[in-house]
Amino acid sequence: MTRDELIDSLESYSAELNAILGRFTKTRDAISIAHGDESRFREIGLELFDLFKDEMVDGLHHARTVSAYLNDSVSNYVGSPSYRGVENVKGLVNAVLARVKRSPGCMRSTHAAPDAPTAPDRIEALYQIGARFHLVAKQLRIRRQDRPTLDVNDEYDVQDLFHALLRLAFDDVRPEEWTPSYAGASSRVDFLLPEIEAVVEIKKSREGLNARHLGEQLIVDIAKYKKHPNCRTLFCFVYDPDGRINNPRGIENDLNATQDELTVRVLIAP
């Protein structure tokens, strides 16, 4: 979809929602949606969910917002869309419309020139970084005249080096973004890549972190990131230079999956 086509669609939805608001009927006890508008309002919500998800770089966030507004609009004793609920959806449409007009780069199509890499290609770039990470870490130890270097001794070192390597493939790398609350506590992710709606989680094997404990940690991470508004892909990189993790391919195969709109990819290297 082109920018002009998206603008036309959003303006059409805004006008239609405004017309629905204008047909609400007021009585002494309530204000009610007009007959026939309730089903169309629900259709608009579903159409907007798909439109935002398909056309916006961070569309999953907007899609979930419109879904929340729809659910909230019928959270009343009659189960019928409320005036405020329709207003909220219209406000969201107008906000996205203003953003598209102001910043065309927020659209997926602006990141998809004829020869530009697709989202799966960009995910493959993460695999390439992870697969060559150990070679880079070893090469950094060899410097002329004994100059200072980076020894990858702990998880923070892995994060710093992986961050630098991410800059080769991605323009927008955001470290340590807050995730929504999970199990009563909020936490941080290692890196958010808005260009492809992906989160990169970094781990390093160590004494006491065996295959079972690692698998348990990754399962918790997967459940946590299902609630992240801008995460469609979770890429978990586990650096295991000492070979502490038994059967790494088995762990990868068990956890690699797509469920509830979240694609999980695990790479244990070298």
C-alpha cells in the first residue's frame, strides 16, 4: 500500500466513525449506538487491526490498542459499543493518520525498496551475527603491541559486543527497553529493533547454568515477550564458548516456534 492509499483509507475510516458518532441516540437514561452501526463498528475494528499490523512498522502496538478499545467499548451492562469507545477508536485513527502524514518512514512500504532486504532477511542477519560472534570475540584478543582489547568474560561483555555488531545491520538499536509487567514485576530486554519488530535477548553460559536451567529461563522469557507491544520476533542468543550446554540443537528445536503472533528463534553458539 502506498502512503496516499493509506492516508485515504484512514481518512475514510475516520469519516465513517464520525458518522457513527453522529447517529448515536440519546434518551433520559442512556446514549446508544444506532441500529446497524454496532456490527459495522466491530467490522471497522477488525479491519483496522489488520491494517495497522500490515502497514505500520510498529503496527502491532496500534493493532493491540484498537483491540483494547473495542473490548473496552462493550464493557458495559448492555454489551453494546459505547460513545466513548467509538471516540477512542476514531482518536487512534486520527493519531495514526497524523503520524503517516508527518513521518512516512513509519510505514512498512518505505522500508521495502525493490532490492531492500525483507523482514525474514533481517532476521537472518541476526543469525549471521550470532554464528560469527565467537570468531569476532577471539579476533579481538589479538591486537598489535599488546593494546587493550575486549575480553568476553561475562554476559555484559557479550551484550556490548553484540550491540556493536547489530549496528552493522540495523540503524535503530535500542538497548534495555522496559517490558510490560510479568508475574508481578517488570523487566528489561537487551535490545529492541523497531525496524523489524524484534527483541534480542542475550545470555552467556556459566557454572550452574545447565541445559535445564537455560531452557526454563528461555520459557519464562518467551511468556514475558508475548506481552511486549512491539515484539513480533524474539531472538535469543546464548553464548556458550566453553561448551557447557549439552545438546544445544535440541534446545533450539524445542523452543523455536511461532505462537500467539510471536515468533521465537534461539541460537546457541559456537
